[in-house]
Amino acid sequence: MNKVLLVSVLVLASSSVFAGQTTENKGGFIGPSNVKVQTVAVALEAKDDTQVMLTGYIDASLGDEEYKFRDDTGEIIIEIDDRDWKGVEATPETKIVIQGEVDSGWSYTTIDVDSVRLAK
């Protein structure tokens, strides 16, 4: 009987510890970034896999998750997977910030976007 009571107390105590925990992923770092590439002109010259953070506008959808993106320095093709929009809606007049990396090959340079947010 005492063993059953002890086990019951332990189960109740441990369940209350875990009750406040969730599996939902929230938050993250907010602060300075070490990303040096912040314009389309520099991104077009950057090496493959270089991290970028660009502020500008999407002018057009090119289909297959590709878009024409522009800032004050030029235009580049970007790829945004549907899951990476995370609820952001944009028109050609909506200023956004994209983060991702350069994807360059023999005859092309694009940006593989990891996140999209509205510019402040």
C-alpha cells in the first residue's frame, strides 16, 4: 500500500512539472546580425551560400515559388518556399525584409529565402 501511495505522489508531482511545458516553438534571437550582404548588387557578386538580408519589394511572381525582387541597387530572382511565408502577405508596394543565402551556379545567381517579414 505504501508503495502505491509513493508512486502515485511521484506521478502527480512529475505531471505538474511538465504541465507548464509546451512543444510549440516560439521566439528567437532579436538583435544585431553578422550578415554583411544587404543589397541586391552585392548579393549578385557574392559567393554561393553567402548569408544575405535584403530589404525591398517583390515585383512579380514567376511561378514555382520564384519571384522577382528589387531594391535600390538592382533586381534578383528569389525563391520562397510556401512554408517560409509564415502568414506574411505582400504586394508590389509592400516593403519586406528577406533573409537567406546566395544560390549561385555557372550562369545564374538567386537567393534561397529562409524567412520573410514586413519591413519597419
